[in-house]
Amino acid sequence: MNNDPIQETIDVQLRGDSQALDPRLVRSWCSCDLCGDSRTGLRWTSLTEIPSDLAAVSARQVGSRLSIEWSDGHRSEIDVGAFDAPPSYAVKGPSASTMEYPSMGFDDIATSDRALLTALDHLADSGVVHVTGAPKDHDAAIMFAELFGPIRVSNYGKLHVFITMPDPPLAAHTNAPQHPHTDEPFRYYPPGFLFFHSMHSAPEGEGSSILVDGFAVAEQLRVTNPEAFDILTKSPVEFHRQHDGDVRFSTRSRIISTDAAGEVQGIRHNLRCLAPLHPWRDGTVALLNAITAFEALVEEPENQHAIHLHSGEILVFDNHRILHGRTAFSDEHPRQLHSCNVDRDAVHSRHRVLAAKYQKPVPPLGTGPSI
Ligand SMILES: O=C(O)CCC(=O)C(=O)O
Ligand SMILES: [Fe+2]
Ligand SMILES: [Zn+2]
């Protein structure tokens, strides 16, 4: 079809398949100096500026390289290999019962980008990395988290210190057990990755972290109770948090968020900051039952994985996927845990940059926030 007078569609071959494509869609992949680069998100012309009657005067494909002369005089050189639908960001954790979360050394990650890439691969695969051999310095969590992306500063500061105290402002400042939850679902954008650094641990078995793979649990709910899954992916609930005179957070969001293809992309689940459900509204009983069914799966022992974080260890996990709780600990042993947060997009960005640096397949798409 080369050198036809005017081509209203453009024939493209890709992996043995052939399609007649709309010229405007092909043109939008042009990354010449005039068009800018659509793949880096730095375009100079917008998609809608492409003439609606655009056609090709000539189109020649050699291998994956497509050379086009357009009816408006523009010329493009396009690599059609990029037209393949990219796989989505890998999230493929093993089931909790068989799972040993990966463990890595602090110094390796802190001194080698290659090790940092391995840690980021683990975070994409299982959502968790357990880090040993961290210094017990006050700011070690911050220093470490900054390897993954800029720290999020919030009303709780840059570093959140969990110690028991009289008149505790938060459950974190008690020695009570906590049900597995995600942190701060009352924000429009909950924290992405959490970094828990143990400064002083409680004795073995006390104050241990309990992790639950929220994506695995959501998939179990989809199979065992499709009605509950449907409700939690469609009906928003309200999460809120108020500290008088300081902050009043409130959001209406879904507990299980799915992308347009129906894949689970984020979990918000924290019954401590769930607002009361409205008894007057239709569907509230079904919503309550759906939340209860989800929580029952979260509480299933086979879905829970305990990690005792010893002093000088760091737990990194995806707060949109991995629920965390803790067992109780006694007052006799002071326990001190430091926590800081890095946004999910920043961590995924670092992952892509390092994958490109080491010529590994680059995770192309984000799973988005749990909105
Ligand atoms: O103390 C811990 O291990 C975690 C506390 C916590 O997750 C919280 O308060 O949200
Ligand atoms: Fe928490
Ligand atoms: Zn161009």
C-alpha cells in the first residue's frame, strides 16, 4: 500500500497481525521536534489539534519503523512496536498461607541501586519488604524512605513516633492490639508506602505486626461473596478523622477500588475511622453485611501473616494493598516504632527509572490510587 495517493486508514503490521488504523491515532504517536514526545508526557501539540480529515500521502513500514508523509505536509517516523497494549503494573502476590515475605539488608539497599531495584520488584510483587540491619538512629526511617521517593509531610509531621502515652491522641499511642487496616483512608490520597522502623521492640510475640494481602482477600470475596464484592466496589463509605482545632478530614470512597477493567487497584479499610453508616438509607444493611464479610476474611488466620519487627528492622509495604495490624504488648516494655510515608506514584516512578537504568522490563502503568 505504499505511495497510494491518499490513505484514509494506515495499514500497520504488528506481531504478525495487521490493522487499518485511524490516521489521527497514528499521528498522535509522532515524537518529532514539532510534536514533542507523547511517551514522556512532554507534548507540544495536543491530540485534538490533529486535523480531523488527516490522511497519509505515503506510508512505508520496514520492521517496526513506520515512515509517513501526511496530507498536511508533516512527516513522521514512528516505532509501531509501542502500539502493543502494555501490561499493567505487576501485582501478583502469593497467597498469605504460603508466603514468606522477602527480606533484605539495609546496607545493600542504601548503597546499591541494583538492590534498591530488587526491593522495588518485591514491593510490586508481594507488596512488602522486610529490611534487617538498620541503624537505630532517630532519623533512619526518613533516610531510608528517601531512597524510594520524597517523604510525605502531613499534619502528623514527617516522622510519626508510635509510643504509648497517657491520654493517647491515637490508637497508635496505646498498647492495645489493632485489627489489620490501611492507614489514613480518610484522605483523598492515602499514604502510598509505609516505612515502619523499630527503635525498641517488645518481646517476641508482643507488639508483632500482622500483615494481610488486601488484594488476595478482595479476590477471595469476589469468588465467595460476589454480591458483597459488588457493593464494596460500587458503594462509597465515609472515612473521617478529626483533631479539634487542627484537622477535619473526610472522604467518601470505596473500600475496594477497581480499575476500568474490573481489576482491584486499591483497598481502604480502617474501621477505626469509618463514619457511622446511615440507617435511614436504602442498601445500608447490605453495605454493613458486605463490610462484615470483608472483615471476616481479613480476620481469617490463613490470611494473616505475622512479622515480629526486631529493633533495627524496617518493614516497607504498600498501604493501598497490604493491611497491617499488631498484637498487644505489655506496659512493662517500652516499644517505639517510627513511621513515615512515601506516595505510591513516587515509588512506582523510582521503580521504572531503575528498571530502565538496568535494562529490565519497565513496569509501564500505575495501578492508580484507591479512590
Ligand atoms: O504500632 C504498630 O505496629 C502500628 C500502629 C498502627 O498501625 C496505627 O496506629 O495505625
Ligand atoms: Fe496503621
Ligand atoms: Zn510530528
